[in-house]
Amino acid sequence: MTMLPIAVDAMGGDHAPDAIVAGAKAAAAAGTPVVLVGPSNLGELTDIGDLPLIEANEVIEMDEDGGRSVRRKKDATLVRAAEAVRDGKASAMVSAGNTGATMASALLRMGRVKGVNRPAIATIIPFPGGRPTVLLDAGANAEVQADWLVQFAQMGAVFSHHRFGVDSPKVGLLSIGEEPGKGDSLRKETFGLLEAAAGDDLNFIGNVEGRDVMSDTADVIVTDGFTGNVVLKTLEGGMKAVVAALLGAFTSKPEYKEHADALMPALLPLYETLDPEAYGGAMLLGVDGVCIISHGSSSERAIVNAIQVAREMVEADVVGEISAAIRPADA
Amino acid sequence: MTMLPIAVDAMGGDHAPDAIVAGAKAAAAAGTPVVLVGPSNLGELTDIGDLPLIEANEVIEMDEDGGRSVRRKKDATLVRAAEAVRDGKASAMVSAGNTGATMASALLRMGRVKGVNRPAIATIIPFPGGRPTVLLDAGANAEVQADWLVQFAQMGAVFSHHRFGVDSPKVGLLSIGEEPGKGDSLRKETFGLLEAAAGDDLNFIGNVEGRDVMSDTADVIVTDGFTGNVVLKTLEGGMKAVVAALLGAFTSKPEYKEHADALMPALLPLYETLDPEAYGGAMLLGVDGVCIISHGSSSERAIVNAIQVAREMVEADVVGEISAAIRPADA
């Protein structure tokens, strides 16, 4: 069976279309079928080589309201990308554009997986020296209900298994204390539901705390989209501050240069581990199609990785696996 | 006027009583009056020198339930420490013990500042190369109301002013987008209240995001105790992971050692900046007395710093300033 192409939103992200199209071309050259989604004159804006194009003549800007813009701009690139998946013209969509609009497009055009209450953004938290942790929801739902969090746990476990090859991923509920009674009323209720849902398909390890996010305590950490988004961005900001401070320290005196240079072979792998671009973006779990949300600042390399992840998630049939994982809970 | 001594809970924290008492002795030797709170045989457990002792013959362990343990163990060290402040025998209390029990003791024995709905834990987030940020609430209230958050903003601004000498501290509301409409219903409601309360005494700069926590965007960041605690511990865990990875990289080959050694003078100040022990712990704002909550893992040095902060907060009359800041809003 030939794989359908991955639909890449050529106009999404801070470095669109150049970096996006360059990433799409590199992925195609490496053997993954890709179709660009962009305006009819995209070939005049940047060199698209011989990549095919799905025409979409509106662009949703990074600061537009997600839901509203998708309803108004029906010919927007990320709307057409989601339609391509729905219509069987593409196997997945990748966008580094407006996250809210990407979610809304995927939800409105692809629809939800049967039985899923709400889709959630699964993002990757690196852990130097160990396996990354899947954190969800990273921002799709600012307010959630306990039973949605149970589904996030189920979907996150499927994602962790196929994304990182983890058998029986350890799933933790993010709270402010390890004991079952710790946290707000939402966590207390969720804890009970997760205990009841735990079994062969869900390896619930109990509450985890903020200090466990960047660690190997859990493979999947479940939380509401408000907390998840704050955690993700707090870590991104923290790592950026530390890297900047390290570089500042290394260049604070001329005599440090040779020593810093000598250590670079040891430091680069660490820097690489912490770089969000290495993970190919987040995945919107629970919609009826593969939707990869890449960072707004995505470079060519980030897009190459995002397309690779999209391909792997299609080949692993993660959407079908999520459907299978959710159904019994609702039966 | 002679300053009343600072009451130090000798039995609180992972390294009690040795590290705690050593810190108390060092602070006293440096000129800050200190009184220990501990069992009658404390002098047999560790060398207390000539420090005075307030007797308290029960200990609340780190894993006990805060509220319950305080109601049951009326002769616990941190309960007696709070009573010493209430009864005018001490000017402040410092504990590295059970955080929940410390809060409960302070609240039940000292009482709230008139007009304050709920006390909040103000913690310090370091920023390499710049001024630390005050984050509150870091865990006193897992669930909050919008008007409590407004008081947290007012109390946090007073604390930032006296703790770091900031004139007109920039106060941000932690959310998941900068625009006023972003976030959950609690943030939307709070945003409106903070806009209305902003003025000469409250420099509200709007929503801030997770990436702004470890930065100089805001001097004070306001959030609920669930999110604040998760953010604090996420950063602590993240910094620990990065420092461990750096040390691992520097020792991964023998030839790196001389270069790492040569860079140590540049790296130590950064390490120092990121070390929570350097900041002397968190302060419980809104109770009618100075209560400093030091990290459970506090070393002697952390206790010295905590006692120093307690002294500064007493001398600046932060409790009186909070009372003045809260009153007009309720009038």
C-alpha cells in the first residue's frame, strides 16, 4: 500500500514559508510523501521544487482567535490541510501555525474519534539522560472534567507506546503531593476514576508532582490544559534562561573560550536533548486523523522531524489504537 | 528598640536538628537574636551553645497531614513557635518542617491580617543575570477565588518591594496567553478585577505566561496554589536535571576535567543563583506575623539565610504594610 502524502501547512509559523517548505522538501527527498498546502503563488514566494500543492488562499495569523478564524477563513491553509486528511487526500497534517486554529481545524474538519469527549495536546518533555515524558493536555482545554482526564490518560498511554516504544507506560496524575488525597477537588475525583480504570491497558502509578515532570518517574503525565501549558512554557523559559546564562558565563572572560570549546562535544548532546525542535512537535490526540502541531518558531529541521513523527503515527495507526483504547471505557 | 528574637523550629526539616541549630547559632553569632523551639533535651541531641530555648515536646513529621497534626499536637515545635510570635516572645518564626503544618500553625495561632481572605505562600524564582521573581501562591490554597488572587497581587507587591527593593513592582497574572481573554474562567474574572484594582499601589501588567516565570518580565506573578506549586516544583526538578546532566557531561571523559575546572569560577555564580537555598525560603503572606517557610532539605546555610530574611521582613514591618495595602481595597 502506498502511503498518502503528509499535508504540510506552508504558511504556518514564524519562519513560513521558507523554513516550512525547505523542511517539506528535505522530508520528501528522504522518502516521505509530502503535499504542501499554500496559496496558488507559493512557488513565487519560495522554491517549492517539484512538491505537489493543495491550493488554499487564506492565511490565519499567529495572533488570531483560533475558533473564530477557522469559521471565517474557510480557505485557510490549515483548514484545507485538515480537509485533505478528512477527504482521504492526505494521511496526516503538520502545522507550525496558530495552535488554536490548528486544533479547531482538526476538530471541525476531521471530527473526534468516537467516544472521545475532548481532544488533548500531547507534548514531549525531554529528560537528559533518559526517556522523554509525554505531557497532556498541553493547552487544548483550559478547563476539564475528571472523566476527560481519564481519557487523556488512555490516549497518552497509546501515544507513549507508539511514539517511544514503551510497554505499559507509567501514567501519573499531576498534583501537589503524592498521596491520593492531595490536590484540588478535580484531582481527588480524577484519582479515584483513574484507580478504577487502571488495569492491563492503563498502568496508573498515582499522583506525581512538578519535580517529576523532567524526570523518568512517569512516561505519561496527565493534567488540565491550563496547568499543562503553564508547565510546558515554564520549562521552555527556564531552559532558555539557563542556556543563555551558561553561554554568558563561558564568554565572560576571554580565557574561558578555549575551555568552553574543548567541552562543546560534551555539551552539544545535552543542548540537543533539551531542544524542543528535536521532538517534532506535539500531537493532537482524539481527533479522527493525525495532526502534528509544531512549535511556532519551527526551523527546517523541526519540520523535517514533525513530518517524520506524522509518518510514524500514521504507520502505527495511532488513531485506530486510540479508538480501541477509548471504546471499552465507554461500553 | 531591641528586636525580639526569631523563633526557629529546631526539629523541622530533613536535617534537623543538627543543620537547623547550626544555622541558628551562626545567625546569632552574626548578630540576629534567635530563640530555638525544641524539646527539653535538645541540648543532648545537638550542640545548642548558649542559645535560649522555648520548650516544645512534640514533633510533626514531614509526611503528616498539616491541619490535623496541628490540632492534635498542641505541644509541637512549630505550634509553639507560632505561639511565641502571637504572645510577643518572638518577632518571627522560621521552620523547614512540614509546610502544611507550618501554615496551619501560623494561621491558627497568629491569625490573619484583618481583611485578608486567605494567606498565600510567596516563593522566590531565581533569574540568572537579573532580579528574582516573586511567585504566589506556591501551595497554600489548591483552590482559590478571583478576589483572593487580587489580594495575592497586593501582598506580593508589598513583599517584592521590601524583599528586593523594587519600586512599583510589575505584577502579572499567570495564564496561557497574553491577551485579556486568554485562560480559564478564573483568570478571565481575575483579569477584570486586577484591572479595576490597578493604580498607584498596584502596577498590573496583564497576563504573563509560563515562559515569563524565569525571566524579568514581571516582579510578581500571581496564580492559584495548585498551579504555583506545580510551577515551582517543575522548575526545581528541571534545574536539578540540567545540573546533573552538566556534571555528567563534564565527567564523561577524563580529558574534560581540566577544562571544567577552569570554568568553575564562571559556573559557580550561576549555580549559586539557581540554588533555592540562597533565597532563605518562602514567606507566608497574610498572617499576622512573619512566618518563613524554608525548604525541607535546608542546610545550615539555608537556615542562616531564612533567619536573615525573617529579620529584614520584621524590620521592614511587612505585616503592617500588607495590612495597609489590603484595607483600602475592602473599604
